[in-house]
Amino acid sequence: MPKKKKESIIRSIENVDVRLNKIIAEKLPDIVSDANADIKTREEFKYEIISIEGNTAEIKLISQIGFEPRTIFSIELELIGELYFKEAVTQEKIEENIKDILNLMASKMSFIISFITEEMLNQPYILPPIIEQFTRGLNFR
């Protein structure tokens, strides 16, 4: 017998309010000391569940976007998402659906990063509004 797929709580969200809480953006030299260096994008995402009360949940998403080695730009962005559900929600349900919840917040993150990089570089850096890999907790390496 096939396993029943878990039902997403995304359908029970009535409203989402995502706001920018903090941003640190730095334009860096686009020259690296090692001409043979392999420049790779660096996109790291962390989250924290701030609170869950009744039918409301508050999630913090922190993104670090840039390059390795450090060149072109570096952006650290902190968003707070307030989610309002049709009914009471639990920590367990939030955790089970965290990827979908973070992806709701990712569209705002993508917009802000593209706007900031357009202003810094005269060319937007556009991230897909999808977060594939993330960790819980707020400390980066």
C-alpha cells in the first residue's frame, strides 16, 4: 500500500507578511588576487522559528549571498515572515512544512537582492525564489 503523502499547511495560510529586518550589503573589488581562482557563488540560508501562537507563526530567514573567493558583492539579508493560518498551527506542522514556508519568503528575498545589486552594480543578480538547502539556527560558518 502506498504511503500517504503529508498534506501541506500552505493551503491553510490566509495571509503572509514578509518584511526586511536587516541588510548588510557590500560592493567588493571584482578582481581576485589569484587570476586562476575558480569563482563560485555562495548562497547560504538559515532560519529560526521565532514564535507560534494560535494561528500565527513568525519565522526569521537569514541569507548570505556572495562569491568565493570574496569578490563582486556580499549581502546578508534578514527577513521576518508572519504567517496567519485559518486554524491553530503546531511547531511540528511548521517544521514538516518549513521548506514550503521558506519558499514563500524567498520571492521577497529574491526581489530585494535583485534591487540592491542593480543599485550597486548596474546589473541585477537574480536568485530563483526557491530555497533548496537550508539549516536551522542562525550561525553561519
